[in-house]
Amino acid sequence: MSPVLEVANLRVDFSGRTAAVRGVSLKVQRGETHCLVGESGCGKSVSALAVMGLLARGAVRDADVLRFQDTDLTRLSERGMARLRGDKMAMIFQEPMTSLNPAYTIGSQMAEVYERHRGAGRRAALDRAAELLGRVGITAPGMRLAQFPHQLSGGLRQRVMIAMALMCDPELLIADEPTTALDVTVQAQILRLLQTLQRELGLSLLLITHDLGIVARMANQVSVMYAGELVESATAEALFAAPTHPYTRGLLACIPIPGTVRRDEPLGSIPGTVPRISPGFAGCGFRDRCTHALPACAQTVALRSAAPGHAYRCVLPAEWT
Amino acid sequence: MKLRHLATALGGVIVAFVLLVGIFAPLLAPHDPFAQDLMRRMVPPEWMEGGSTANWLGTDQLGRDYLSRLIYGARISMLIGILTVVTSGTIGITLGVLGGFFGGRVDDVVMFAITCRLSIPLILVALTVVALLGSSLTLVILTLGLLLWDRFAVVARTTTMQVRNLDYIAAARAAGASLAHILLREVLPNILSHLLVVATLEMALAILLEATLSFLGLGVPSPLPSWGLMIAEGKDYMFFSPWVIMVPGVTLFVLVMGINLLGDGLRDLLRAERV
Amino acid sequence: MLIFVFRRAVLALLVCLTVLVVSFALTRLSGDLAASIAGPNATADDVAIIRKNYGLDRPLTQQFVDWAAAAASGDLGRSYLYHAPVSGLIRVRLPVTLTLGLSGLAIALVVAIPLGILAAMREGSAADRAIMLVALLGQAMPSFWLSLTLIIWFGLNLQWLPISGIESWQGYILPATVLAFSAIPALMRLTRAGMVDALSADYIRTARAKGLSRSKIVLKHALRNAAMPVVSIAAVQLGFMLGGSIVIETVFALPGIGYLAWESISKNDFPVVQAVVMILALLYIGLTLLADLMNAVLDPRLRAS
């Protein structure tokens, strides 16, 4: 079966100064949850925005393959992208507090997607909006439609954003840190909601997060990013069972897992910070923080296979990392 | 980015130039700006037909040398601009800092004063005052100074509110510094840069207003060579000799633009500092 | 919301009262109004007669209370010059000033808002710089000089438009344009700043993610949020424009209240001056009140609190 989204060698530069994304490849299969993981600034959000064609001005996107279902996104005009966005592919963001327009009601903002892509009238669009608000677990949807964003809590706003993204039954939902700005209890609710919706609607989900707990809970497939590069990709089971890239190993060492970490043992951490990558940069972005770094790390490192379906980008063989 | 710096520098050069011309007017002016020569009236500037190098910018309807009057006019404009800003700045900054620092009732009173001031029609009131008390340079400066403090007050108030709660103010308080010390030594220096931007705006406004009042016949008295007055006196001849209003008009325009460019540059500098 | 309206109304009322006192005090500045009216050549007897006739011999507070009470009932006194009720003079001339002010504002908005939006959409481009340069030039242009220049160009050299009076509606074109010029820079800068802020907001990214058209994103989602400060400033600017129309009415000989005031000032007709100051102040107060209310309507967050 062909993937819903296929990306090969995606690159994004910001006004020629920063190479934010340097060759990211991934496939999102129908109905699966693909998690894109990495610390902030690693280029995961930029990758998602690049796929959606939502990059800010001054950013340059380039890719060998950027295909959504049967559509080649690299050849699509801005108009063509706009027709896909909100219809076949939708996105929700990290900041539910500011992602809704303060000047318009929830109903108006939700209805406008349906009117735009389905040519529906206001009545039909509002009915659809009410249906979806109910679906994402919002009580009294009719009343909520007439409310303004500032009258809603953060958790409710994120539910509204999810409902809005689902207005046109998208094939692919990209969720960029959807729970980061929320309280822990609300986080759990939103994640459960996403899982339920995915199961019921057969949604393909590209979930961007820095939280390995969320990955463990949600992911079928995982791609780990560091400094604009894909450093490891595998199924969730394989990744947690046998993390191969030194960065992934370092990340996993940072999470306390009950039973495996002794109480008095210090929690792992990776010394140093993420470097800023300028366009001429070559080699592994992690080498300055890596305990295994070799001279060869300064050359371009290719992805290699640790096991079938498990790729990592390191000069060392899998058993040495 | 370069263009912006260039514009700021241009503004600075214009302002400095006019200031120097004003200061050294007696040395620079080729003729006495008040000396009439009824035999040589309305002589056009040198580059026009009938002009001569005796009067580079021609003469006015009383045969006075236009260039000399323009040079002495720089004095009046700069004097008005600077002294008005000093007066209005003192009033506005005092009110604004007090309102912003103390808040509550004090702030209510300050806000009320600002609202009242804004609702009073500026030009009309200034005209009335000058008409009643007789026109003179001092009176124009005082009147404008007493009217143009609103923006100083607004900006001083908001910026004081922003710095009021910062740590170093709390530290000064905890160290037992006197109120006057806190306001003058801790608050004022930290809002000064914003006030400098306001000062350029107000200076430009004061110079424009003086010219307007003088143009309407109720500003500085004739025969002082105010640029506004020169335009007013040239008005009757403008259809046949448009240069009589163009020369002082363009000069006024360039000076005000120079001050605005300088102010814009300062504002950008401030913004760059904050980022 | 109701409390907000009520508080604003009370404040406006207090400001009105203060302005009333100021406009009264203004004409008493010279100390002896009767002498000012009589002029420099009058004898002491003439001054005494004027003082008695105009009731200027009573205590100042008495004069103020009488004047304020009469003003409240619409009687603004009698003009010394026209020998007619001031309210009548103003009633005839106010429409001219209002027409001038409103058409000036209309021109200013029609020019400033699209240019401001354009500059914001192309932030940092040559078009943006050119537009901001125009704003800068406009700010530095003395309106009386611009008026004279336009009179020379259009009225005389091209002979397209009338240069004084309002025999036909074309008479308003030049003065309204000059008046608009004074408001355009501020409105344009504000529209641009508001649009730059709005266009970089998260909700615009959401709107793009929804696949909305460019025009809908800019004109519906961004402009609505950028419009709030513009509305306030537009109202305030209209107030300033009405006050500033005195210069333009004088240059173009438009029979509005500005021209009336200028005439009255130069002829010492103080009941008229006093009344015009008051009318302009009241108009300004009314306009700012209106702006606050409109903002409350535009901004749902304000409406709730």
C-alpha cells in the first residue's frame, strides 16, 4: 500500500543563513501514527510546516520527493496547496491560546473551512461544526459555537482546533506538539482523544513531540531528528528495544523508567547544546556532544541499517554505539 | 538597513546645519534682514530671469534680502522648537512620571489632565491667546510650551509604569533611597531615550505650529523674519512670483523632515537595543 | 460593558465641564476684556459703556455661571460683530466644517488603509519603503503651504478646480485633500504596524493551515484585528482635523466655523471664539467616546469585561 505522505531528502534554509532541515526522509502509512521526535530547535516543526507549505517568508524548501497520496507537492502552486490544506491534510499547533482568531466566534472560524472546501452554506457548515465539537467531547456544542476564543480554556481551545482540523475529513493530520502548552491532566485527555479519533476515522497522524513518554504511548513508527537531520527511524518497539544512534540512546537515558533506574543513580543528561547549523555544514550535527565522536564524523554520514526497517545515521556499526 | 542609517544621518545633518545657521546668522547673512530697499522689490532669485548675485534668493515686497531673512528665520524656528520642547517637556514629563510612578488617584488626575488637554483645539486656543495678549516671540513659545506637553506625559507615564516594578527600583527603595532620588536618578534616566524620540516629534510640531500661527498673522510679530510670516507676506504675490512662497516653504519642509528623520532613526535604534 | 460605558460617560462629562471653564477663562486672559473689545483708541468712557453693556462689570464667577447656564440651554450669547445670536452663526457654518472634516477623513482612510496593508504585506520591500517615505514627507508638509501650492497648481495653472469658496461641491476637493494629508501619515503607519503584527500572529498561520484564500486571510482575519487601533485613531484624527480646519478654511475662504473663529479672533468678537472652542472640544470628546464604544463592539474581549 502506498504511504499517505512520502518525504525524501527534505531541506529547508532560512534566508541562506541557517540550514533548519537537512535531508529528512519519512513515510506516513495510512492509519498509523508516525512520531517525529527531537529537542526544540531540531527542525521538526519546520519540517511539518514545510510539508504543509506554511513556511514563513524567507524560507526556502527543497525536496527530492514530497508526495501526498498521488499529488506531487513540490510541483503544486500556492493555490493548489491552499486547496489541499484544511481539506485533505490538516494541522494543529502547539499554542491553542493564540491559534484561534480572537475577533471571531468559534462557529464562524470552524464553518469557514467547510464553506471553503465543500462549498457548503453557513447553516450546513455550522451543523457540521456542532457535530464535530460533540465528537471531540465538548458539551453543549450549540452554545460553544457562539462563543469567542477568550471565553474558552486552553484544553477546550485545543479540542476546538482538533475539531476544526477534522471538518473536512482529512486523510492526514499533522499535530505539532499539541499538548505541550497544556496541563498534564488535560494532556492525557487530548492524547486519548487523538487516539480515539484516529481509530474511528482511520486517520493518519504525524505527531511532533519532544516527549518520549508520548512517543511510547502513541507511536507506530518513530523518526528521531537532531540538528536538522534524521538520525534514526524505526518502529516504536524496535526503537525502544534497541536504540542505536548515540543521540537516541542519550535521550532514552534521560527518562526515568521505574524498575530499571536505581533510586540513587543520577538521571542521564546530554552535555552541551544544539549547534546552529549554517548551510555549508557537513557531517554529524551531534559530534560535539557525542562520547564516541571520531574524525570520520566530520564527513557526511549516510543512513545505515541496523535491522530491516530500522535505519540510523552514524559512522559506527550498530553494536558499537 | 543601510538606507535607514543614511536617512538618520541626513536628518542629523539637516538639523545640525539649520542650528548652526541660526547661531551664526549675523556672520552668514549677506545683508541686514530688516533693511528695506524699495527700489529693488520682488527681485527673483539668482537662477531665474532677472535675478542677480546681489540677492541670491531675491528680495521680498519691501526689497529686503530673502536669503538674509531666511537665515535669521532659522534662528526663530530653532529657538521656538528648542524652548517649546524644554517647556512642554518639563510639564509633560513631570506629570507623566508622577502618574506612572504613583498610579491610583494621582494617575487618574494626570490622565484627566491629558484628556482635557487633548480636547482643547490647539491652533484656535493658541491664536486666541496671542490675539489677546499681543504677539511676541516669548508669548508664542510659552503658549506652545503650555499646550504641547500631552505626548510627553503619555509616553513618560507608560514608560515609568514599565520601569516602576523592575528590580533596581525595588533595590533602591529597599536601600532607603529618597523619593526624589528614585524618580530623578533611577526612573528618569531609564525612560529618557523614549522621551528623546517624543522631543523630536514635538520640536517638529512646534516649528510647524509657529509657522502656522505666524502665517495666520497671530504668531511672531512683523518684521521678524519667521518663515511662516514670510509665506504670509508673499501670499499676495504668489501667482506672479511663486518662488516667494516656495523658498520659505521648502526650507520649512526640509527642516521638519530632517527632525522627523532623526526621530525615526532614534526610534529604530531604541527598538534595536531592546531586541 | 454597561459599567464601562457609564464610566466613560462620566469622564466625558467632567472633561466637558473643565473645557467649559477653560474656554471661558481663555477670553478673560487679557484681564480687561472690555478694553480689548473697545480697541486701543477708545476713551475710558467708551470702555466703561462696553463693560456695562456686555455685563463685564459683574464678578467673573457670576459671568461664568450665567454664560454656562445659557450655553446649556443652547444660548451662546450674541456676537459683538454680527449683532446676531452666536448659536445661529454656528448653526449655519458647522455643516461646512463637518463636510470638510468628514470628506477629509474619507479621503485619508481610502488612501491610508490600502497603502498601509500593502506596506505590511510587503514588509521591508521597496514598495514598503516608498510608502513609508510618503508618510514621512506628508508629516513634514505644512498644511497652509501645501494649500497655497495646490492653489497655484490646480487653481491657476491647470484651472481644474475652484480655489476658494464652496459655490459647488468641487470647492471642497482641494481643502479636503489638504486636510486628509495631515491625517494620512498617522493612519498609514498605524495600519501598517497593526497589519504587520496581525499577519505574524498564530491565528494567521491557522487560517493558512485551513487553506483559506490570501484575500480572506488578509482582509478578514488580519485586518479585523488591525482595525481596532485604527478606528480609535481615525476618530481622534477627525477631532484634530476639525480643530485644524481653521487654517485650511482661512486659506480657501470656506465659510465654516474655523473661518468664523479666525475672523472673530482678529476682530475681538469673543463670544464667538468662546463658543467655537467649546463646540470643537465637545466634538472631540464625543468622537473619542464614540471610538471607545466602537472598539468595544469590535473587540469581543472588551465587550465581555
